[in-house]
Amino acid sequence: MSDRGDKANARPDEELIDATAIDQAESRHDEDDRLRPEYVTAVLDAVEDGDAERARDLVSPLHPADIADLLELTPADRRGAVAAALGDLVGAEVLSELNDYVRDDLIGDLAPEQVAGFAAELDTDDAVAMIEDMDDADQQAVLDALDPEDRAAIESALSYPEESAGRLMQRDLVAVPEHMTVGQVIDYLRDHGDLTADFWEIYVVDAMHRPVGYCQLSWILTCPRSVAMADLMKREQTLIPVDMDQEEVALRFQKYALISAAVVDSSGRLVGMITVDDVVHIIAEEAGEDILRLSGAGEGDINEPILMTVRARLIWLVVNLGTAMLAASVVGLFEGTIERFAMLAALMGIVSGMGGNAGTQTLAVVVRALATNQLTSSNTARMIGREFRIAATNGATLGTLIAIGSYVIYGRLDLSLVFGAAILTNNMVAGLAGVLVPVTLERNNVDPAVSSAVFVTMMTDSLGFFTFLGLATLFLR
């Protein structure tokens, strides 16, 4: 009732202000929840005009993730000025949301004490992500400026391999001994205001600080105070070794539908926890990496320095040039046949192209299956048989269609049969190569997402040309 009375007594100008504020808030984002170009331009214009107060008014209602998006959308040469104008709006939470290259660019202009202040406000995993790529001297300066407790936690995290659970985990968690009752745990949580603010599960540990079970907060809140934690906790749990690769961590979260998971060291002691919000970032990051590696495009980050992008792409373009020269040498073996039947020059590219497309399809499926542990040594033979049957069926269908089409165009039955047979053969080669190449690389501890495409393309091009021109040499008269 009081709310209705307040609204009834509100002045028209107050209602107008509220409506205007709502309209402005809605106008910042488009239907896909992206910052509108007009809004970004308005902020940049305010900064350029020296009106920092106006820029701050425009940006202050934004979520830290949206402020990070704004900085990423800002041209690199104007980013520093925008960050300076926004002042403390660009805080620790914003820095943790920023793209790595953009964040490195911004903190490069900050004093070590300022970076240390931001790091101290963040969870350990976010603080590590912020400073792990800094030069050794700058990193040490930041560590020296931290409180001893924060410094010890970050140095411990930095001692673990990159992209491991040790780098990903956060040290702030809630762990209680198993002899406590529910009531004692609730009192402990209320009496200790320095506990981590965000947690969903409480870990139960033994005298050696090894996790023996866990309890969700909902169980504790709905259970009588007298119940012992040892009777309430769930003993079966998924423990993450501190040196486990982050991709495997993400697979475990996905497989077992985890909200959080305890991280243990080599002696089984509880040293941290990983939460699902961090895993979401990993899943997106690893999926993007695999796609970009298949194409040889490097990290594919639009904020990556141009020279780094050129170097990453050029390496694989040079490798592709080498495989193309190999395919060209195969064509050179049949120079006489091509001179006698000029139409072969126009058709042989179709054979290799169709094989390359088929190989890429199979390769994408297999690399994903390897990355998600769907394809293991237990079902590799079945996968090979499956993809071979698919390739043979598609090859037969495409070969028949192409044979009919070439007969209509050229009126030569022998050429049509050779063309169709080459398409069928190369599709089967592509199907086998698309499975065998990434599986072989995986067995030899080589990332199949990085190298597979080059070898599959080489095989479909070279064998496609060899099959088509070889059959043409044997059967065309």
C-alpha cells in the first residue's frame, strides 16, 4: 500500500526523470545485449571533449563486464584516455573481465602499487590471471607491494603450470572438521566475517586437512542444528588434482554436473576450490582455441598485436605451401595425360576439393570427440568403421551425381566413370584420414587441433590427384 501511495504522491517531474533514466538504460544495449555503437560513440566523444563527468555519468550504471566491453570496443590509441576519465569505475572487477591483451595494455601504465591494490581485491585465480603475463621485473614489483598473505597465495598459484587447476583455483573456501554439528557450522559462518563471500558448498576435512566429504548450503540450512556434519555430508565427491589440465577440469564439471569442486595437492590435502563460473570461461576458451587451431589462425583474438597474428598465421601458411607443392608434383607425373585430355585440368580440382571438404567434416567431428573424451582407445575401431561407411556412402552418392553430370557435359562414358570412381575413392581416403590423422597425433601427445588439418589436406589433395589422373591414364583413350 505504501508503494502505491508514494507513486500517487510523486511529482510529474520525478516520474519524467525516472522514465528518462529507464529509456537511457535500455538504449545502451541492443537486442543481443551488446553495447550500441551510438552509446560507445557518446562516451568517446565526452572523453575527447574533456567532459570526464559526462563520461562517468554515462558509464556508471553499467555492470563491470559491460565496462570491460566498452574498453575493448575503444580504439587502442584512445583506451588510456577513456580509462583515466572513468577513474575508479575501472576497478578490479572490470580488469578481471577484460581481454588479456587489453588488460595488459592498461595495467602497463599503472604503478606496481596500483596493480597490487587491484589484485588484493580479486579472488586468487583472477589476480593470477591479471599478473601472470607481466614481465618478471614488473611481476616481482607487484608481488612485493602485496600483503604477505596475498603474496603467498599468488606465488603459490604461479608455481603451478599454466592452464592447470592450480592456476585456476581460488584459495578462499570454507572447510570445517567432521566432528562439528550443523549448529556449530552455522555459528562459525556467522561469527567469521572474513570468510569468502561466494560459496555454495562447505568442505568437510579430517585432521590432516584432507577432504572427506562436502555439504551444500541448502542441506545445512534445512537440517536440525544437532545433526553432525559427518552424518549430513556426502562422502562421494569429485576431487581435482592440482596439476590437472583445465580442459580436463571442464570435462569433469560437465560430466558430473558440478557447481564447485575441491582441489587437492599430491598428498591429498585440500588447497583450493574451482567454481562453475570459472569453468564456463574455460569451455568457451578451449572450444574457440580448437576451432582456430584447425584453421591455423593462431589465437584469433582481434586485440592481439598484428605482428603476433602475422607470425602465427604465416607459419601454417608456409606449411600449407609445402603441401601444395607436394600435390603439384603429383600432378606433374601425369603431364602427358593432361596434354592429351585438357578437360582433366578443369576436373581434377573438383576431386581434390570434394575430398578436402569431406576430410574437414570428419576431422571436425573427431577432434571434438577427442577433446570431450567421447573418442578413446575403447571405441577408436568402431569410430573408424563408422566414418568409413559414411564416407563410402557419401562418395558413392556424389560420384554417381558427378558421373551423370560429366556425361551430360562431355558425352564420354569412360571419362564419367573415371571421374565418379575418383570422387568415391578420395571421399573414402578423406574419411579414413579424418579419423586416423588426429587419433595418431593424439596417441603421440601432439595436439590434433593444431596439426591435423595440414596432413588431412595433403592426403586428400595428393591422393585425389593421383587417383583421378592415374585412372585417366589407364582407361581414357
